[in-house]
Amino acid sequence: MIQLADARRIIEAAEKKAVEIGQPMNIAVADAGGNLVAHVRMDNAWLGSVDISIKKAWTSRAFDIATKDLAEHSQSGGQFFGIHASNDGKVMIFAGGIPLKKDGRVVGAIGVSGGSGEQDHAVAEAGAAAY
């Protein structure tokens, strides 16, 4: 189970990476139920990305897949084409969401938004590695 202390550690590592690449981010951590445990909006991070980061964490946990990978499979002709319209539009198919695993089981997720897809994914990876 993702505890607040875990979420803080994950966010701290993600923030460090965001500073390193010079891109302020919104960083969200969700628990096994997809519920928000913690969120940080770094100084000057986009307001519109608050919601996106939270939904990326939820999406990654809801489907136990990195949103980057889900995006690849949701293109026209892909096995998940149209998935972004499910769950009342809550599904985000942009890179930046990564499941958090413990002993091979998904126990939560991180969602990052505020830069390019590559930047979001890199910051999410840094956060996930801290778990």
C-alpha cells in the first residue's frame, strides 16, 4: 500500500529530475485503488496539467500500464483505439503515467504532466525508481 511517506519520497525524486531538466511539473501519486495520495505543482508548472497529472496516475493504475505504452496501443487500428473516451474521459493517453510495483504487484502509480511526453515520462521514471 502506498503511504503518504512513500508518496512524498516518490514526488521528491521526481521533482529532483524535473529541476535537473529545467521543466516544472505537476506530480501526482495514487494508491492501489487509483485514489490520490499526494500531488505537487512545482512553481510555474502549468495549471492545466494539475488535472492531467492526476488522471495519468489514475489511468496507469486503472490499466496497470504506463500511459506511454497505452498511447501506442490506442492509435487508430490499435487494440485500445478509443479508450480515451471511456471512464467519462478520465483516461489519459499521454506519456507520464507509470505503475508502481512491489513484489511484482501494482500498488499504485505516478502521474506527471507539464512538459513534453518524453520529459513527463523521464520525470515519472525517476519518481517510480524511488519507490
